Amino acid sequence: MTQATAIYGELLRRLDSEGRLRRIPAEYRPGMVDLCSNDYLGLATRMQELQAEFGRRFGDAPMSSSASRLLSGRQRHYAMLEERLGDLYRRSALLFNSGYHANTGCISALNHPGTLFVCDKLIHASIVDGLRCGGCEFTRFRHNDMEALRKIVAKKSSDYDRLVVVTESIFSMDGDEAPLRELAEIKRSNPKVMLYLDEAHGFGVRGDRGLGLAEEQGLMGEFDILILTFGKAAASSGAAAVCDAEMRDYLLNTARSFIFSTALPPACAAWTYMMIEKIEGMTEERDRLKSLGEEFRCQMPPHAKELCPSTSQIIPFITGDPVKAVELARRIGDAGYLALPIRRPTVPPGGDRIRLSLNAALDIGRLSTLFDILESYETGIS
């Protein structure tokens, strides 16, 4: 490194000494139990069967878009997927290249003089980056604290034209749920409030048709923008913003991540369309996933159970220390389980953990050794 770049090496060494240096993990060994993937319904484990069907139905879908949507003559497969989402949600939909693109693009586009974003403290980094990219004025409320949110709304309403309340349906690190009914009540009580809900970890796994936590609670129409991502339960890639037709046109004209990105391959849109067809009927898998989460939490060691806020397929095992999280992940890996450490800044200081991600294809009988390791870890630190 040169003198000018030496600081970056120093920063890397500091991260390493703190147990926070990230590395891309190796390909997991055959036979390992994958507890990292967000393949919540197990669709990604059925590739041979699904790819054969895809070839028969959509073999003509191009593998490259070669342009942004606004400069492309290839629109059929995108339109097909957007129309299907529109039918399911009874609204309009706009595709994005990823959940990150959707959140950064939509949040920054919503910024307009007179707008205050009011965000749950544990919102995803992509939303935070959208706030920063858009130069947005924002404030945060304590995680899932509706009384704190009500106070902010009451205090700030007279100073702004609109308050955009931003949260997730199922939180990606803790696996707990936002109180959607209370959010809807807050919106109904104040015409200046807009609701923005990221359904990344709810889409596919909640609701009668897998449309998310808002569907499960009969509240889809209460949220001005719903963000869906397809790289998790849908075993695909890309994302969509679901909103009314006028908002869709606005985002199409102002979301920079949509305007200035080469579009996903049409084949990807066609694949997502097929996956959503499957998801609608996977009620049994959704029920099984819910039962797996309940059973897993029951078998956790006592102290870990107390620290676990999860009500979903995402189960955090808190270590509170990044070095301990790395070491525990190594022990788990040696026993044949893929479960990686999550450290700050992904989680707040003291929130370092192993994030365990369940899927409907998982046999909980294969987890007995994992529960023994977690019990041993807890016994060793008590």
C-alpha cells in the first residue's frame, strides 16, 4: 500500500482485532444443514424440478436486458410480473433490481420539501442509505414503541406537510413483528401520515396467499407503499414497490435506482412470476415454518430464550460480543451447521449474535447437536 492508502489497511487490522472483519464464507460442505439462507419455503432446494418447468414455459425469456427499463424494447416479462402483483394486491407494482435498490430509490424519491421521515430505530441499512442519499430529514423512534411514535407525530405534524412512517413487517435481525394495527390507527388519526412497510421477510411466509404480514392482518390497503423482495422466500432476485397507480408513475419518474440501472434479465422476471404462482398455494409450508419457529424457540437454552424477541422464522442467538459470535459460529460449523455471526454495525453494539434462519424443508430432528452446542455455550458463560 502507498502512504495515501495505508490508513485502509490499518482500519482492516482494527476490525480484525475486534472480531468484526468480514470475509466471504467458503462454499458450504455437502450435507451441512443450512441455517443462513433466507429460502424460507424451501423453493431453492427444488431447482431441478422447477428449472425443467421453467424451460418448458419460459424458455424464450432473454438472459440479458441490456438496458434500463426506460430504454428497453423488451418489456413483456416485466409487465407480466407487475400485472400479476397488481392483481394480487389490487394496486400497481414497479419492479426494482433488489430490495436495496427498491428502498434506496423509493425513500430518496419520496423526499420533498415539507417531508419528515419517522423511522423505527431498527430499520434496514438500505432504508438508512435511502435517507442519506436523498438528503432526507428524519427522526427515529424506539423499536416498535408506538407511544413514542404517537408523540413524534403529535409534536411534528404542525411543522410538516407529510410524515412518512417507515418500518419493516418482520425485522431481519430480531425476527419480531411490527404492530401493524397500531400503525394503521395512527395513520387513520392523522391525514398527514403516510405508511411505508418493508415486507422483505414477510413476503411468501405470511398471509393466506403468502402476500405478507399486512395480508395476514387484513391491512394491505392501509400502507401507501409495500416493498416486496424476491431473493428470499421466492428463491429469485429483484424486488417490487406496491402502491397506487399515481405513486407508481411518480417512482418510475424519480427513483434513481430504477432510472439509472440496467434492468434485471427478463428471464429473472419470468422466474419470479413462476415462483409467485407456487407461493400462493404453499399454505402447508407456511404452517410448517410457523411450527418450526415455535418448536425451535421452545428448545433454546433458558437465557437465550429470554433474550430472543422472535415471533417468526428468524431466530437470533445473542452473544453480545463479536469475538464470541465468531467462535460460536466456528463450533456450530464444525458440527455440520451453517450459521454465521452477525456483528456491529449490522446490529447495535452488544447485539452481536448468530442469526438462525429456518425454512420449511428443515427437519428439526437434525438439530439436536446444535441445541447441545447452544446449551453448552450458555452453561459456559453463566
